[in-house]
Amino acid sequence: MSGSSRRVLHLPRPPRVRPPLGAALAALTLVLCGLPASAEPASAEPAAAYDHRRCGNTSGRVLLTLDDWPYDHVERAVETGAYLKERGIRAAFFLINEYASQQPQVARTLRRQGHWVGNHTYSHPHLTTLPEAEARREIRDGVRSTLLRPPFGDYGPRETRIAASLGYRVCTWTVDTLDWENSGGRFPDVATLRARIRDAPAEDKRGGVVLGHLFSNFPDALPGIVDDLRDQGYALCRNTGPTGPVIRDPLRC
């Protein structure tokens, strides 16, 4: 329709409705308190601050995590992931990309199995000892994810800032099994690892994060660890199907 032939309809203006006295007084109170008259009381609790030790796990369930790369054979990560999937458990694997990039099917398989795969840097250095540009490169070139586990748990405000600028949240742990300690060429045995988790404080297990490693006896201890946790009344993160690189906060346990 052209502008010259458009008809403008002049509709009658609706009558002005005055707000009830109570609503007017409420609006006036908000203004006097320095709030906009349209403000409404918050209907939800404020979001909890992110806790790097719990990695965003607010579920009350236990998150099992496995670090590093199975240097002896790559099948160990996949076999461990398959076992946990069979038991309905979702774990998080933090892989060193220097090795994971040579076998990209491992991360893909773990995600298909329903596990999270996080960034453990490219070559596993102490990030705090590196110049900023090198620390950034180590994080940037790690396995693509949104969770970063700093090697050795070694990080500070600078590393947190760098990680955030690259889209990562720092994720450490509440229970360290110390499975990585090597005494005389031997790692702690299965019974020792089970006992360390059984005896860990309840507040560190409920809604907590357990640290283990792929190169230690931790994968062999997992059947007993899972049984022990469940016998103690703890639930574990549920495996609800395939995952992707984006790991949300809070975790969907």
C-alpha cells in the first residue's frame, strides 16, 4: 500500500486506570528506598559461588576423576570408561594433550561413553613456574573443554585468570587418593586406595571430587571404591549419555 492511500485509524484512547492505593504506596516505598518502582522481590536464591575443589558439583553426588594418560597402553582409559558406564556412573577424565592428540579416538570414545573429558594442559608442567605466554599456550593447546585441571594442582590467581580468558574453570579435588605416590617403584595397592576413600571425611565425599590417575592402581580399585561409597550411603554422578566439550556449571551429576 502506498503512503498516499494509507488510511489512519484513530482509535479511542482507553480510559486511564488508577492503581489501587496499596499498589501506589508500595511503588512509593520502593522509590524512597532507591529502587525502581517496577522492582520485584527476588524469587530465587542467589547462585552459589563456584568452588574449584568441587568443580561445580552441587548435586551431593561423588564425582570420580582420572588424570593423565595411560602411558603403558591407550586401551586402559577406554576400558575404565566402559566399566564405569556399565555401572551407570559418569566420571571426568583429564587428559594430557601431548598424548591425547596422538590418539584422538580416546577422547571421542570417552565422551560417547557418557564421561566428561577435561583439559590437563598440553605437556603437564607446573604452570606457576612458566612465563605467562607459555602458561597460556599450555592451557590453550590442551584438550578442548571448559574444565581445566592444573597439573599437580599448582595454580594461582594468574592461572585462574588465564584459564577464564580461554573459557575454562579450574577444577581440582576434595579427596586425593595419593595413588600417584611411588615408593620403591610401586604405587599404593588396591586395598590402600579403597581404605583412603572409605576413611575420607564425609564432607569431602558428599558432593565432592575424588582424584585418581590412569597410570596407577586406581582403575583396578574402582570396583571396590564404587561398592564402598554406595555401602556408605553415597551416590555417584549418573551417566545420562554422551557428552561434548562444553561442561556446564553446575555439573549435571
